[in-house]
Amino acid sequence: MKKGWEIKKLEAVCEIEYGTRVVRKKDGGTIYPVYGGGGATFFMDIPNREDCLVVARFAMSEQCTRFVKGEFFLNDSGLSVKPKNTNEINQEFLNWQFLHLNDLIYSLARGAAQKNLNVPVFRKIDINYPKSLPEQKRIVSILDKTFAEIAQAKANAEQNLKNAKELFESYLQGVFENDNWEEKKLDEVCEITSKLIDPKKQEYQNLLHVGAGNIVSQKGTLIDLKTAKEENLISGKFLFDEKMVLYSKIRPYLMKIVKCDFKGLCSADIYPLASFKDIITQEFLFHLLSSNHFTEYAIEGSQRAGMPKVNRKHLFDYSFYCPSIKKQNQIVEKLDKLSVETKNLESVYQQKLEDLEDLKKSVLQKAFNGEL
């Protein structure tokens, strides 16, 4: 530890207090939010805390610490942490240190189904700080400035990522707004020819199974595939082949659509669509079902009290403008190129976001090792 720094147990330098059981919730709420470990859940008439750190006690998530500004009510699922002596530890310095210690505090959680904080061990964690208040404030000033710049860099990267996605979506949307082509309904360009089969039969045991959970939302890719035998499937499934497009009818806003290059089984909650090859290509059908225009139509028809689901009649009633096969191939070629470029940009900006998160951890590490 750098010269001029102290290391003490948390309980030696901070007041650690349990929140209060909520006995009444005012209908309509007031200006005082109620916190536990997470965000505000509702409102109370009176506050019991002001300007302090909150740490989750029960059902801890990976972000288990936060500083709450102003007056608020802390319920009994959280702890509050404040310096005993602000002439010894600056509150802002403590806030930054708890951000640095968040992963350590989360690691103190016990339990499998619901992670709960080991409070006695939490009280004994080390807090290190410069004895000099001006030095603490200097570090706070550097962290404030650095994290503001990192936040701006993240915002820029996220906007660029959004722009990259919107470029592809804009072209895709424009394709299906062209009214110079022949108008058709979906049942005029594709059909469901598959019948439900028994996956327990030996002839199907080694076929890969695609469920809605295996289709990555808005990506058109598959993850974690297993065979019928590996999944021990017992309920009826559809057979599909490499010429079909698989469309998940559950929660259409998730946009789970994929075209496979193999034969397999799919869930009964997926429509295996076989295109009429003289009218529409598999690739064009895939892009059609991936468009915002179709998704909005599917969502509109899936409104129901239980699980949002696209029924077969509504699916095949969908109307769109269909170009010639030659034009479809030209459009698909353009979309495929744009898709590759978009995915490359997404990869670049996603890496930048990850690098910025690593930078935040690195800066905090240096700050509380006395190296900033």
C-alpha cells in the first residue's frame, strides 16, 4: 500500500445499518422512493435515509451496491453505509470505492437459488484510503472526469452501433415498401408441408432439434443445438429440411427466424415454411419475415391475454409486394453484403464497449492501489 494510506475494516470506519420493514404503502405514492438492494420499487410517506450507499442483503444481483442521492426509504432487504467521520473518509471517495468493491461484495453472497449477503463477513472487508482528505478529493475529481469521458465514449459507440443496425434495417424496410411489384399473400408463396412426428422413434433420434430458445433473437443464428436423443424429446415435433425457413410463432416481437443448412426437428411452436421455388426464394422469404413491416403485422395479430402467439391463419393472410425471382436474387445479394458489413461494425463497436468496461475497472484498480 502506498505511503500515507490507511487500511481498516469497513465496520471500523463506517456506520452500517439495516433498513426498516415496510409496514404501509401509500396508494399513489409520494416523493420518497423505497429502496432495497435494487432500484426504487414504490413510494412512502416518510424517508429514513439520505445521501448514502445502499447494499443489497437478499436476492443479490451482480450490481449489488449503489449510491442513492437525496431522501429515501430503505427497506429491510438492504443495508446503508456511511462514513462515521467525514473528516476521515469523504463520502464521494467511499462511493467510488464501493463501485470498485462491487464484485468482491457480490462474491460474499450465499445460497444457490437466492443469493443473500454474508453480512458479518461484509462488515470485515478492507477499506483503504489516503489519510489526507485533499488527496481523497483529488482522486474523486480524477475519477469523476475520467468516468464522464468513458461514459461519453460508450454513448458514442452505442450510437454508432445503433446507426450500423439502422442502416441495414432501413434498406430492408425500403425493399418491402415497393408497390411496383405484384401483391401477394403469404399463402401464395409458401406453405407448411411438415407433419408432427414422434421424436422417440429411432429414425429421428440423431436429428438435431431446434426450439425457440435455440434461435437468437434478431440474428438468424442458432445456439446450443442437441439431438432428439440428447434432449430426450417426447412430444410431437415437425420435420424440416435445408430448403425451409423456421419462424417461431411465440412472442413475435423477438423476431426469431432462421434458415438452416441441415435436416432436423423443430418445436411445434415453430412454423417450418417451405417456399414455392418459382415464386419466392428461401433467402427472400427469410428477409421478408425478418422485416419490421412483417413483425409489426405479426405482433398486431398476436395480442392475447396469455402468451403472444401468431396463429396460422393470421400468418398466411399477410400481404406484401413480391418482385420477380431475378429481382429477389439481386436484393438478397445486396442484403447479404449489407448484413456482413453491419455484423463487422457491430463486432468492432461491441469490442469497444467491452474495452471501455475493462478500462473502468483498470482505472478503479489504480485509484485504490494508490497509483492514480
